Amino acid sequence: MTFPILGGGQLDTGGYQIDNSLRFNDDDTPYLQRTPTSSSNRKTWTWSGWVKRSNIGTGTTDAIFYANGQSGINGTGIRFTSSEKLSLIHDIGTPFLTWESDMLFRDVSAWYHIVVKLDTTQASASDRLNLYVNGSEITGSYTAGSAPAQNSDLKINENVSHTIGVRAFFNDLPIDGYMAEINFVDGQALSPSDFGEFDDDSGIWKPKQYTGSYGTNGFYLDFENSGSLGADQSGNGNNWTPTNLASTDQTTDTPTNNFATGNPLMINYWIRTLGVATASQGNLEWSFGAGDKKVGATISTAGGKWYAEMRVNSLGSITALVSGYDANEFEIGYNQAGNRQFNRATPVSYGASFGAGDVIGFAVDQDNNQVTFYKNGASQGTLTNTFVGDAFFIGAFIYNANITFNFGQDSTFAGRETEASNTDQNGYGEFHHSVPSGYLALCTQNLATELSPTIDDGSQYFNTVLYTGNGTNPRSLTGVGFQPDFTWIKNRTDAWGHGLADSTRGGGKTLITNASAVEQTNYTWGYVDSFDSDGFTVDDGASGDDFVNQTSDNYVAWNWKANAGSTSSNTDGTITSTVQANPTAGFSIVLYSGNQTNGATVGHGLGIAPQVVIVKERNGTSGWIVKHPGLTDEGYYLILNDTDAQSTAANVWNDTNPSSTVFTLGNNTSVNENTLNYVAYCFAEIEGYSKFGKYTGNGSTDGAFVYTGFRPAWVVSKRIDSTSDWLMRDTTRDPYNVTSLFLKVNASNAEASSGDIDIVSNGFKWRSSTAGQNGSGASYIYLAFAENPFTTSTGVPVTAR
């Protein structure tokens, strides 16, 4: 297929663009094969490629690139193991080795860049084999054998059969997913920077064109020619022969324009806990036998106008859906009988019935609370219903049926229809039918213009710093990247409390989240003394420095940027407040004195309504009071320093949600005692940077998936319908999946490891069934801040994690 000529809405990213990828559907055992005419350098070579995984969790191995062994022998290959790790295996002769990554590869919504560098001529064993993901070397170990012996030969680059997508010789272990931009360089050990670069604005790893030489057996596959999918573009003529691959397996889903697919991680969505249907064709085709199953997209339709298609391949029972997280809050469906259904109410007549061979179109206008379904290009009428909830997804319920989605990457529906060239108004996508005027394909280039994220690099406003105590006081700690205005420090090694400081209250002032104690001045066990241009300075107290700098103890410091310590008096409320605000990041620090009046209001300075407000009495011993949008209603609250379930009391928040200028108080002494002083930390949601929502657990190790629309850097979760701890995780302490290190916000416990969670490109996925984070039917809230949005303001897609 030909990548469309882009229209007026095209982003000028100024970067290298990849137009096509090749889809590998493991049910077909597809692969590319080539046998070099002669052996070349088997000691030194580099393989680079972009991979988007699809059907994971099946307990099978996915082959990426292999060189033939012999009967019963693997040969040499790069693969994803059955446990979702990246591996290089050499299973023939000497040396025998298997290297496996520590990280797990279970993100199906974005692209990984993988580089494997071999150079057995190196004297140091650690330099002979290196694997990189998204520009950084990954850790791992030799689970069989040891590092390649110096000057040893592996099978790759021998004149034996080489395959992409299956294991050579056996033609088995087929990969499921997409590959793009494959470079193989014969005779050179190159670095990731030869094939990619970190984006200047966001820090996201992105492709760049390789401009070097390839060597005798080197090749470059860009999959631009649908009639010759294995054509080598290196100039060497080292072409590959496709097997069980057709021109319709070429797609426009690429590392520079990532399209939505169905999401197999979304097992808990839409409250009907029925499980996820069976995926194929790069997570675009979905089927199931007896029993209802569901599927939703990897990209939410939040904000704007969006279009997608679904082909009915076989019909038992099908409902095309646009739904929020909780179907009781928002769901619009169009079923095969021609009926529509709002929020699971009784179906009523809507449009024409549909059956096998029909193509259903979804036009979602979230700005105007409207959904229009199409049958074979004909509108069935516009449905209006208020969108309620956090995120909304195009998808379907299916029973004994088979469907294929097209979010713009494949107008043929995996070869079932003739290729078409209908694009959206920005020139993106390939659709079977004409796209309604003003509606767009669900892809990252369009998300960039429609959602317009204002923060491309979350670390400019929130950043986590790790350090080891050295007992030298005072001590300046750097590496934050900005002057922090709110610094939260926890000793990871020992059971010391969480110390919170901010530049509004000033250096030397400490509050402790796991206690209701009054504000401490120059705390006896150590404190933050000052807020500096790239970090902060800590000092010891009268009894030691265990809170901040004990020798050999490990620490984590979470840091938020407000306004460099500059405050102003705010008279928007009935109580005058002192405010330090950063509206760009949706964060403000507010100081006020209580008047014990119901309905008192306090200005927060953000200009938009904060979703989360955390209040602590500074010169009293009331607990930390938390307002959160995931609680039952505006009258409910949580206490940060204990495990209690949510509670309700009219005199805490006066049953009133914050406005764009103020938050409202009752006369409860925890938030508004006469003449006492308070600090409030206020957080508003910022697209692509922060999210404060709720989810329902499913009690499974294939746990609840939570969509944030960004790659989180920091996640705190709390069960609200029963007692449980506040659990805090971040991607600095755990830089790859699975993410298992946690700290309890409400307790002084040292860092522990359990309750596994995957943090991925568009949210997080529980891998634990424990009651505190994913109990069956249990209710939870979360707070999350981003590393990066799913796509930046210039259209750079975030990489898979």
C-alpha cells in the first residue's frame, strides 16, 4: 500500500519518518527467508529493528531473527522468550550460550527499538555481546553457558538459511506483531545512535536514518514495496523471500506514526468482567466462541472527533461499542439487530441490521457528546449522550463471532477487502469507506494536533532522584533538572518516615505523611534545608540524619516544580491564601489559616479546577485529608496517613467540588479550625502529564489495566472500599518491567518488593491479585505523573516499556 500524501493537518516534525511496517500474524507462520551466497563476518555484526508486539501471554517463543542450525538445534537467534524476555541464543557447537534480559516485554501499544551488537574480537567478555532497547543498554544474564569466547563465530552471517519472523530450520516459533526499519550491518559493531536518537524536546528515543555502509551480507528492509516485501534497500541486493506474507500485510502503523489496535491488556474494562477475546492479525482481528467477550482500543478517543471501522467476518452476536471505563456511566452500542443501547438500558430501534461482510463505521465526537455509527458507509443516525468518566474507547462485544478493526492502518481488513485510499482530513490512514468530514484516524500524529499536549518531557516538572546517604551534612544533592518547590524524601533502606518539604513553607520545615504530627522545624532526624537551582540541600538534626542522609542508606526524592519559590497573596476565596502556582503543570502550594466556617473558600491559583487536594494542619495533629475525583462523590475524603476506606462528612469539603479559582471547606478541624495554619497541595489534570482516576480490580494475576494516556513515571494507588495501604511506585527505582518495588505512603516501612505491576506506554497493568491493589470487584483510586505523553506536541510517539 502507498502511504498517503499528507494534507493540511500534517505535523512538520522535522524528523525522519517511517512510512510502512510489516505485520506478522503467528497463526499463518509468516516469515522472510534468505540464504547468503557466502559466509561473511561471523564475529562482528549489528542488527537493528523496530518491533511492536501483539498477542502476548500465550506461553510461546517469538522468533525475531535466526540463522539456521541443524536438525534438533536452534542455531543463532534473537527472540522473545515464553516468559516475555528478550534473548539471544546460540545453540550449536562452541560456544553454547543463551543470554536473557532482566526486563519483560509486555507493552503492546507502542514500538520497541532493539539493537543487538556482536563483537567477539573484544578482549573484555562484557563487550562481546550487547543488547539495547530504546537507545539504552539493558541488563541481563547468561542463563546457559557464558559470554562468547574471544574471536568465536556464531551462525549469523554463515551461508545457511536466515529467517525473520520464525526460527530457521524448523520454521516455527512465529512472531506475532509488527516489524519496521530493519538494518543488518555485516562486519561492524555499531551503537544505537547509528539508528536512532533522543528527541531534543521530549527525550523520547526515535528513529533516524542509518547512513553508513552495510558490508557484504548487510541489508535494509523498509517494507515500502508491497509487491516485493523482502526487497533490500541497502544497495546490496540481498533480497528476502516472503512466505505466508501478502501485500495486505504491509501497514501504515509505524514507529513514527503509531496507530491504535485492539488491546489485550484491557481485561477489566467496561465493568462486564468477561475476559478479552482472542486476537490475531496484529491485534486487529478478534474472535471468540460461546460466551461474551470484549475488546477495546489501545488509544482513547478523549477529546476531538475520531473515526474507525470494524468488519464483521462471521456473526453470532456482535455489538459495536463506544464505552467508558464503567459501562454504567457511559456506553453507546449498535447491535446486529439494528438496535442502539445507552448505558446498558433496554435496546431500542436505531438503524439497519448488519451481518457477515458488512463494515461498521464509528464516528466519535466527544466534544459534542455524539456518536454516529455507519453501515457500509451509510450513516445510521447521530446518537447524543453525555460522556461520563475518564477515558472512552472504540471496541466491541462479541459472542461466537469474528471481527476485524481498521483504525487506519489496513483498509483491506487483512486481505478480506480490496485496498482503498480514503484518508482523514489530515491525510492519515487508509479506510474502506470515506471518512466523515472533520473526523480523524486514531494515530499519534493526529493525537498531537487534537490533544495538543503542553508538556512533552514530564521530567521538566516532576522528577525522581535516587541517592545514597554519606553522612556529610549539610549536603547538596543535584540532578533534579530544575529548582524543586515540593520535595518528598523517603529512606528506602530503613523504617524511617516520609519527609515533605516545600519552598513556600521554606527550608527547615518538615511534614511527615505517615503521621499526623505537627510541622517540624529543623527536624531532629534530618530535613531539607534549601531548594537549589538543580536540587536541594539536606542537613542533619539534633539526633541524626536518618530521614535524609544516613551513611550507606538508600534514598528516593520525588520533586515537583511550582514557581521557583515565588508566592503571591490570593483573594479569590473568602479566606485569603498564599499561593505558589504552576498552571502549566497543574500544581500549586497553598497556605491558609482556618476560620471554622462552613462554605469557606480558598484560592488555589491554577485557573482550572484541581481534581486532587491534599490538606495538612501545620500546627495541629489532625491527619492528612485527601480529596480525589475517584471517590463516591464530592462529600467523600481519604486520610493519607492511615489505611481507612473512604469516608463521608459534609463538614470536610462542604459537599462541593473545587472550581477554577477556589476549593471549598466545611468547618471540620482537619481542614478548617479557627486560627490554625494549613498547607494544601493542589493538582489539576494536565493532558499527557497527570491523571487522577479510579479502577475496579479483577482478582487475577492478569489484572486490571488502567489507561492514563501517557507513560507513567510515578503511580500511587489506594483501595477505597476497604482498609488498605497507600502504595507508591516509580520508574526510576524500577526502570523496566515488571515493576515491583513499592513504599507505603502511610507507613515508615522500608522499601519492599511484591504486588507486581507493568507500567506501559499508555498506562499501567496489574500483575497481582492481592486485595490491596487488585481485589475482585474492589474499588481503587490512583494518582499518576508522566515520563512522556503517548505522543508529543510535535508527533513523536512514546516508545514501549
